[in-house]
Amino acid sequence: MIAMRKLSVAAATIGLFGALPASAQFYFKAPNIDSPRLTGAEPGILAQPLPGASADELRAALVWNLRAALNVAALQCQFAPTLLTLPNYNTIIKDHAVELNSSYATLTKYFVRTHKTAREGQTALDQYGTRVYTSFSAVHAQLTFCAAAHDASQQAVFAGRGKFGDVAAERLGEIRNSLSRWGEQQFSRTQYSAYVGLPLFADEKCWRRDIYTPSRCSRN
């Protein structure tokens, strides 16, 4: 019975802290990065405009942009494992595989349709994929980006099959907004990061040859 009680308490504790919004793990006062539901036609949302794209093709682009954002987060946000960006991403890839594959096929058809040859279309698609990934660079907005990616990945994990596109429409705007250079709203970035021991990604002194080196950081 004692062991069971300890297990129950542990489970309750995990549930309590697991329910906290990601921003609560980083900020005393988080910035507002809310966004309305998207269609994919909004300026600056996709990695590049898709002229003449149909509604289905724009939805596919939203899906692929969100997938890329969560992939980047799975790699860049491991300094905060409680955000679960890596395990969430792995779950999403498995549970939403059909929709992800279908969206990629739809995007492929768009690029083939809008270019003279299938080969040119494939090249354009490859270039687009590269732009999508690089568009989520978040060196100077790591905390807000990781918090937004956590919220989106949590929603996607619990979304039904075929609903990942809905999550993308609802969450991609927030992730784009999170890439702006935000600071903690009550305290300076350096004071706050030093207090809670978070990485100082915005401090240029911390970087050497594009490698983050904490020992080089100035926490004054």
C-alpha cells in the first residue's frame, strides 16, 4: 500500500507540472504571441509564397511548415527536456504519418504543376524544403520558440488522425511570432537567464564558430 501511495503521489505530481504551460517554465511574464487561425495565404507565414496554390495545397504547406518547425524544436530545445519536444515530435511522425505523407505528395504535385518539367519541379521542392527549415532559425528567440513549439506539439500529439492540418492552421502563426526577438517582460534577459540558469543564446560572446559554448558567456 505504501508503494502504491508513493506511486500515486508521483503520478499526481507529474500531472500537475506537466499541465503547466511552457511559458511558465521560462518566463515570469511571457510575451503575447497569439495568432488567428490561418489559411496559408497570409504574408510571412510560409517559408515562401506559393502563387496559384489551391486551398488544399496551402493546407499541405501549413502542415509541412509546422512539421519542420517541430523538427527544429526537437533538436534545438533539448536543453529543456520537460518541454518534451523530442518525444512529442517522434509521436507526431508516427501517429500522423498518413497526413504528413499526403501533404508532401500534394506539395510535390504543386511544384511539378507550376514548373515546366517534373525535374524542375522536384528541384524547386527541394529548395523549398531547405527554405522551410532555415526559416525557423531561433538563436535570438530560443525560449519563446521552444515554448510555442511545446504548446503546438502537445496539441498535435492529442489531435485525431487527419487533424494535424487543423493544428497547423491554429498554431503556426504563434510559432512565427515567437521567432521575433522577445525578452522576459519583467526583467532583463541577462538577469533572468542568470537567475534561472537558462542558456544565453542571444549573447554573442557565448558563440564560437557557430557553436554555443556556455563557458564563454558573460552573466553580468
